[in-house]
Amino acid sequence: MNFNNNILVKLNNAGFRQSEKWLVEGVSLTVEKGKIVTLIGPNGSGKSTTAKIALGIYKNIEGTVEKYTTKVGYVPQKISIDWTLPIRVYDFMLLTETIDDSAIDEALSLTGVIHLKNKNLGSLSGGEFQRVLIARAISKKPELLVLDEPVQGVDYTGEIALYELIKKISDTLNCGILLISHDLHMVMTATDHVVCLNGHVCCSGSPLDVAKNNEYKALFGEKASQILTTYEHKHDHVHSDEGEIKKN
Amino acid sequence: MFDDFFIRALVAGIGIAFVTGPLGCFVVWRRLSYFGDTLAHSALLGVTMAYTFDLNIAISVFLISSVIALILIQLQKKTNLPGDALLGLLAHSSLAVGLVVIGFLTFIRFDIMGLLFGDILAVTTDDLLVIWTGGALILIVLKLIWKPLLASTVNYELAEAEGLNPDRAKAIFTILMAAVIAISIKMVGLLLITGMLIIPAAMARNISDSPQKMVLFSIIGGLLSVILGLYSSLEFNTSSGPSIIAAALILFILSLFKIKQSIKLKN
């Protein structure tokens, strides 16, 4: 039963096994409307697998997945297009849902690739393609957005802009986001809930809680923990005793 | 107007080209040409069935091809053999069994050449009915599964994640493949049906920049191949299947010039 109708997807002790090897096990997490949940963890820790369990791509899973939405946008980590198929960015935008031209233009403008609209998908660079992938996922105005390392290959300034965009989308569309990211700064600034994976959930909670967690420190090292904790204290203002805000 | 065998052949061929065009594109995109070949080879068994039990050839071929497709899917799940080995196994064994069965059916005179390479003289008014109603059904179903099929051709996981049910689309497409082979076997012949699926689509790939355009050009290419092929078949007294495929090949060669041009433009 779903008592909280903000819940979009809920994993209960979920796991997936491929040829007798657990890719990930015992994951419980909830994505709610307007919230960003971030999965972090080393390579092979089961981040993408967890995302695919949440999306229902893997069928024979342990545990259960409760999904309360069908409006899903997905940016996969790896996507290889077979070039026997001639397909333009415009056709790709219409791949899973029919949306009108203005929505396509809006999404492509938001990710900064409107000029590529009539280009062949095969002629794009890695970063351009990644921006198109994000545009496609957000153009259908999903309730649940699953982003598997969405900014890989994007230049540094673009990366920051795209993360800001993702944060903005979560606010304006009030959609829930399940994000996989290596960028710990991003994790700190925009995420509501962090799940740290290493074949299982090693710790989870608010970004600050996770940063202080000893298991997290063991996994990522003291330095990564410092990035998160010090970030929290980089305010541009201080609160006076009277409650006034003073700029630094 | 269908009294003339040539008009019948032309109407049949045009009906087939409308169906093989779009289906052929998916065969090319999804790399299924060997799969199409396997279904076509198994069609011989379907034809012998039709003669033995006095069934409609198209229906009989459709049933046998569908069964072969199901067996293939089961073998893929249950054995460790690679896909192309399984396809070869099914293609040649069903062709062989079909030929052996023909050997037993001594009371019927078979036009083996007609079966293998198509025979325009064999097209009856009933065949026209089968081709056009069957073809229309195939196209309607393809239109219905177009989105999930195209999306899963681009990326299976994307289609599955966004709720398009790609497995169902794939299963339906397999049945459509069996159906298109069933309606075109008399005209093109079982050795050359895959050519009718692939060559116009390959030609269209050279001159298209979107999936819809490729489907359109593939249909146009198929239509031209049928018309050119049948007229030359009449003129030179050649089998209809090879003549149609040869015409398609000429169109493909012409389309290569278009590629050369666009490469030059890029440089």
C-alpha cells in the first residue's frame, strides 16, 4: 500500500543476480516527487544495475520494486546507435513518445543543442550526444527521471550548467530524479538523499550524513569526505545572533 | 482485367513491394537478413504441406515459418550455439526435409524451379486476394508496433525503461516476417525473398537521412524493381524472381553514386 502518494518508485531489499553472481543486493530506496536521490560508489558497485532495477529493465530480481508512475525519462550510461539506421536528432527526440515541436525545441535549447536539431545522430560528438540524450529524457516531461552519469564527456562549464539544469527540472517539473554521479560537488549541492553502494548499500542519508560515515570514508578516502563536509561550510554569509544575515 | 497473367503478376508484385519495403528496413536495421533467409528456406516445407493436405500455400507457409521461428527462439534459449549456427541449422535442414518430402510425393508434379525462383504464370486471382488483404493486415500491424519496434531497434533498454514493451513488438515482428514470406513466395521464390526485403532497403539507406524517408524510398525502390523486373522477365523470358532482384540490384548500384556525392560534399 502506498500511504505516501509522493512516492514514484520504491525498492524493497532489491537485488539482481547474473549467472550466479550478485551484481547488487539488498537495496532499499525511495524516489519521491521533487526529490533528487543520488547513487554513488566505485566502479562495479551496482549503480547502473540499481537504476535498471528501478526502471524495470531487469525482470528476475530479488526483492520487490513498486512503481507508481509510467511517465519515465531515462538517460542510459552507454548507448550505441547502430548506424544502419539513418536517424536525425529530431527523429530521436520522438523515439518513445510523440511530443510537439515546441516541446522539442524547448528541451534542445535548454541543453544547448538546438542548432543540431536536423543533424544526423551519428555525426555528433560524445558531449553533444549526451546533451541530446538529456534533452530527449526531459522533453517528455517525465514524473521520474533516471540519469546514469548524464554529463560524461561534456566539457567542464557545460557540466556545471547541465547539473544546474537538472536541479531546475526537479523543481519546475516536480519530478523525482534518480541520479548516478561521480561528481561529489554536485552530490553535495543539489541532492536530497545519497545512497552509497558497494555491491550493497554501504550507507545512505543526507549528503552530510554520508560524508561523515566511516564506511564512506573507507570507500572513497578521507579526502572525498572532506570535499563534502567542507562544501557545506562554504557559505557566502553568516547568521548573526539576532538572526540577521551578514554577507561575508 | 485480371484475366491477363501479366497484369495479375504486376498487381501481385506491387502489393508485395508495399509490404517488403517497410519490413525490409527493419530487417536491415535489426540485422535479420539471415533470419529472413531461414524462414524463406523453411517455406519449402510449407509448400509441400500445402500440396499434401490440399491447403492454401500462403497459409501453410505462414504456419510452418512461424513454427520454425518459435523453434529458433527456443533453441536460442536452451543451447549454447551461436545464433548464426542455429539459423544455418534450421534453414538447411528445413530445406532438405522439404526436398525429401517432395521426393515422396511422386503423384504430384512439382515445378521446383518455380518454387525456388518465382513464377509469374502461377499467380492466380486468389493469390491477389491473399497478397492484398494479407499485405494490408501486415502493414496495419506494423504501423501499430512502429514506435516500440523502432525505439527498441535504437536501444532496447531505453524502450523497456520508458514502458514500450519491446519484447512484445519483437515477437509480433517475427510473425509479420513469416507472413510476408508466405504472401510473396509464389512471386519471388523462396531463394530470393530475402533479396526483395534487403536490396530495396539497402538502396534506400544510401539516399535517406531519417527512418521514415528510408521506408518511403524502400517502397519506391521495391515498386520500381517489380515493374522493371516483370517487364524484362516478359521480354527476355526469364524467371520473375531473379528479374525483379536484378532490377533491385541496378537501383542499388545507382544509389551508390548518391553516397559518393555526399562524401565529396563533406570533404
